[in-house]
Amino acid sequence: MTKDLIIACPTCKKSQRWKDCSDYRPFCSKRCQLIDLGEWANENHAIAGEPVMQFPDEDK
């Protein structure tokens, strides 16, 4: 018998069971998934590190 893994949604922090059949994991819903996508699109989230390439207009 395996125990269910309980995780917190990264967006709203609501507790939920981790299931392979969940379409939105690690999020609890489509809404939370889209909120997170919007944060990435607005560049509110970023992966730390050096930029891979510089664009010519960024030299100024």
C-alpha cells in the first residue's frame, strides 16, 4: 500500500493529492496554471544565471 503524496499548489498553496491522472499538476486547477504562466510571460519569474545571448540594442 502506498501513501498519497500531499503537495501545496505553487500558486494558491492549497493542499492537494499528487496523482498521475491530474491534468494540471503540480497546480490544483487550470486557473492556477494560467496565473503561473502569466507570471513567466510578464517576466516576474526567471531562472537565475547569465544571459545566454545578448541582443545588439542591449549594449547601450
